[in-house]
Amino acid sequence: MNITNPIPAVVPEPVGSLATQNKRKLDGPSMQSVSKNNRVDPEMTTSSQEDVHKDVPGHLVFPMDKRPSQQECRYVVETLGRIHPEIISKNNERRAIFAIRDSQPRPDASVDKIKSDSTIAENTPITDAIVSTMLSQNTTDANQHKAFATLKKTFPSWDRVANEPDPSRIEDAIRVAGLAKTRAERLQSMLQTIQNERQVANFENLRYFGSSDEIQNELSRFKGMGPKTISCVLLFALGIPDFPVDTHVLRITQQMKWVPKTFSREAAYKHLNQIIPEEMKLDLHCLLVTHGKQCHRCAANGRPQFPPKDGEIWECPLTVLKSGKFSTSICKSSNMVPDSIESMSATDSCKQEGGNEVIVKTEKSEVESGSVLLNDMVETPAQLHGNMKCDYGDNNDTPESSSNH
């Protein structure tokens, strides 16, 4: 594949009320420390980066405070953005949605009005994304989307799921995603708890929380909402910079020596989420997940899940990082200096047509006037988090293996 014709890599600053408030040290969820066998000890917690690394062999010689550098992150975003321009386009659509939504005033509506107004009750993009993320655990994208669509068709509002007297109806709606009984129990229990506390079964108030820590504490009390699921909710449902670490992200960042091979996903998340620039987290995560599924050189055992249709083996631009030969001169020779990243209006989305940049504008006034619904700006309500779900594999957020989350 020819990767020498760059597209404008768009990495806007985080936008919106929560994203702006979270331009600060983002510690992420309260992480569990790494035990002596380099796995997570569920009985221990850590609040510092040093605690995460203290039991990892070789950590003293690993420059944990320096890698990845900001230039390395920018290089990865820009070079992979050339290969996967659809990811940048999709993320710009997400940023536009978050900007418009967060610019709207907080609704001053009573609980009775919310419950009686079907438009408010059924327009729940944050709750949709949370449920969709839970359904994505340990299943395929196709089955996740089918389960969510059937669930929404069967139950037009989340209050109806909470109040359903026959849990088997919920199970039937999501059966295609697998583990229907466990998922249904956790979903209904979560919605019932919120309904009892707030009188409405949705999480739309999360965007008015003061910090990501408060959101993490709120969500972590529910079964099925482990650290990586919550990280995806922060990033894809709320637009708060966070860096979920799934199978592909862990493998590639280890290959690039951003984290040691001895690191668990939890330890890698703790380190990477602290050091990666917040404005790059969305693009970098999505690009690594997609690239890890398609590139022979980055896939596990050299066997990508979705190899190029023409059978071509790409010349992967990440090789220079894996070999330890990356330098600032590579950025300059490839026109990859930080100043080359341009900002773009949060209400613009960038699409590629025939190799040319096309800016598609969504006027804020259209949304405010009601002529464009936020949910209509993406393919489905759940696609506020879209197809870029975490590939959980064997992690402890999966329904069958999670006991406390």
C-alpha cells in the first residue's frame, strides 16, 4: 500500500464542558496494583504511577516517564491516519456531536416532565452507548449491533427495560450477543438501581458530573462495568479523553516498546493514559485497534483478523518505532512535525473523497432548532461509541469472568 501521500491529520483540542474540565491530570479509574506474578491483585489499589511499576521486573531501566513521547504519538496518528482515513473522519463526526451536545444548556425539566415526554425519554445517547458497550463484551461487532437494535425495538425506553416483569423478554432481545441471562440480569439491575435513585432509568446526567473520577465511581459500582468498559464509555459516550487498552493496543504498544512485555492491560492503561496527550487519545486508540486487526506486521502471530482484501502485506510505518530507530529527523523528513497538525472547527467533519479533503459542516442552528437530531448524525444512537469497541478477549470486564464489575 502506498503510504507516501499524506492526508491532513486532524487532531482537534478536546471540546465541550466535560472535555474542557478534564484538561488536567487524568489518573483514570482507581487501578489495581500489579502483583508479583505481574497480574492484577484485586485486593490492592494504587494511586501513583510508581506503585503500578514497582513489582514489574526491569521497570527501573524502562523510561516510563518518557515514552511514548508526544512526537511518537503524533507520528503514529498521522501515518496510520493515511492508511485508515475513515477512522479520522468518523472521529471528527464524534467530536462534532460532542461539541454540539455540550454547548446546549442543561435542561431544567422536572422528573415528571422527563417521564411524560417521550422525546426526552427516548433520546438517550449516553445510556445507549453504555448499554451498547456492555453488549460488545466478548462478542462480534455484528452480533453487538443486532442485539442492541433488537433491544431498542422491543423496549423503546430504558424505563421499560427496568420495569419489565419477565426478564426472559430481555434475554430474548439480546440473545444473539451470547450470555443472554447474565447480560440481561446485569442490565436490568443497573437500570433499576438508577431508576430507584433518580426516578428515571438513564445515565444522561453523567455529562453534568464535575470530573471523570466521579463518573468512574458512579459506573464502577455496577457489575459488568470494569475499568476498560468505563474507559470506553468515557471516550466514546462522553467525549472525555481516555485511552482504553484492548488486545490490539496492548500488543502494538509492547511491540513499540511503549510499555514492557511484562505489563498487564491494567498496568499499560495506567501508564499510557497518563502520558499520551489528551487530544490524541481518541484517534490513537481507534487507529491502533483498526490497524491491529488489518496489518500482518502488527497482528498476533502475523495473522490479522481482517487482512487487506487484495492480500497485500503493508509496509507498516510502525516498524521504525518497533526497531528503536525513531527520531525527530523522521518526523521532519515526513513532514510530521507537531506544527503540521491543524485544528478544525468542532462542528466540521472531515471525509475523504478521491484522495481530496472534503469538509462537511453541520450547522449548530440546525440542531438547536430541532431540524437535526443528535441521534440522526450517526448511523445508530449507539454509534456515539461506534464500531471502535474494545476487543476485550479475556479481560475481566467480560460478562462470564467479571464478578465485582
